[in-house]
Amino acid sequence: MRIGTLALAALLTATTLASPALARQLDPAKPEDALEIMKRTQCGVKDNVPAVYRWQGRIYSRRQGEPDKHLFNMEGMNIRQCVSVTDPQRGTGYRMVSREITLYLDPKTNEVLRTWQNPYTGKTVEVMHIANDPVNSRPSFPIGADGKPYSLNLTRMGDTMLMPVEAPLYYVNPLAGDYQDYVGNKYHAMEIFDFSMPVKALDTATPSVNPTVAWVRISDWMPWMMMEGRDGQMVFNAMGVKLNSFDELPDVIKREIATNYPGYVAPPPVDDTRPNETTWTVFKKKIEAQRAKDGKPAAAH
């Protein structure tokens, strides 16, 4: 039965050291194996073991009728872990919990920015780096909630396996009002993750797949930029890898974590039930806290 295949794959992996001949290539055409490939790509075969991704890149602005601007460089990381979960109808799958940081850096010096002079408004604003805790995923199973088998978009080119993942985002903006269906202001973005890994890594003898990943995000302006309704978008372009450990992160991220984000040395607990955070929800809490401190209403009217 399909439901038992994932458990068998885990057993084969656990006994590989004693019996290397039992190792086998994971088959992405099988829902259980496809799910196992994704789990190993995201975390690893073992539950409750932290995994760390790092990315580096540039951030641009794009406005109609004018050249793009190179606004920032960036360094980012995500620390996560996975845990196995079982559903009587959908089989044995996993859930991932994580938290992540992206630092906005000066495009010339690569120093971490604390303030930024907005070239569109001329105003100097406080920079709010991306620090989202948590960024958790729903459980994934060999059988989806719609009854369809789990599948991946994988393409083999020579000895390399490619896995593109597109995530269109369109949801209620926490900073806007209650009439977004009528007047707009919903958060609209697209995130694209292109994973690349050796075909030979998709084997039960390999406990964790360490892919390279290209990440592109096209999104609205960040709220801390205070663009005051100006048209335009941001384009994030980065490349990264899954690291072997937290210690492999660059010093700029480790220093920032030690100073300002000490909880980011470890992922959230696997039973974390908090709602996910985004730049928008974090910024809203920051603004409301400042308004409360200043004795102002929690929201402007």
C-alpha cells in the first residue's frame, strides 16, 4: 500500500550503514518518494534536526518609465526542522517549522543598514530588516487534502535534478483597511525558488540533500520605506545553499543574530502553533507598539 512506502523508505535509510546494498534511488513518480525528496531537500531524513539555508543577492526597484535602481544588497538565512506526522487517510508525511532573517545591506559597502535615505522621497527612514518568526508550513502527506497524490515538478538535465517552485501570493494586507475587495491594497507578490541538486543525492543512502537554490521575489514596496502610495515594485534576486551547520553562516549574519535576534540560533519547536509572521505583520506590531508608547490610537482613522 502507498501509505506504508514512506515508513519502508525510512527503515531502509536507517539500515543503510549496516547493509549498503539496501540503498535505492528515490523515485519522484511515487508520491511517497516525492514527499521524501522534498523533506530531505527542506530538512533531512531525521526528525528534530536543525537545517540552515543561506542566500545572498541584490534588491532592485522597478517603476514604469524609468531605469531600475539597485537599492540594497542582502544576506539571509532560514533555520528549520521537520517532524513526521501521520494521518489515517493521507499517510505518513512531515511538517516543517522555521524562522528567517534577511538583512538589507548598503549596495556599495555591504554594511548592515540602520537608516536609509529613500531616493524617491528624499526622506531618511529607519530600516526594518526581515526577521520573521515563525515561518511554518502546513503538514504534507503522500495524499493531498483533495485526494490527489503528492507530486513534484522535477526535470533531469544530465547528472543534475532541477526543481522549480513558484508561489503566487495575493492576500489581505494587514496594514490596509476592511474594504480591500473593493478598492485594492491587497498584498500581491510572486516568489520563485529554483532548486538544483545532483541526481545521485536522491538516494536513500543520502540522509540530507544540500541543493543550491535561486530565489526571486517580485513584491510591493516594504512598508518601512514609506513610499506614500508611489507606484512601483521591488525585485529580490538571490542565490543560496543549504549549509552543513549554523557555523557556516557568514560573520555578518552571526553577529546580527547574536546582537539583535538571539532566538534565531535554533528553529521553533516542532509543535509550534503560532500564526506565521511576515514583514507586514511585524511592521504593524512595531507601529502599534510605538503608538501605544506615544499615547496615540492603535490605528489611524
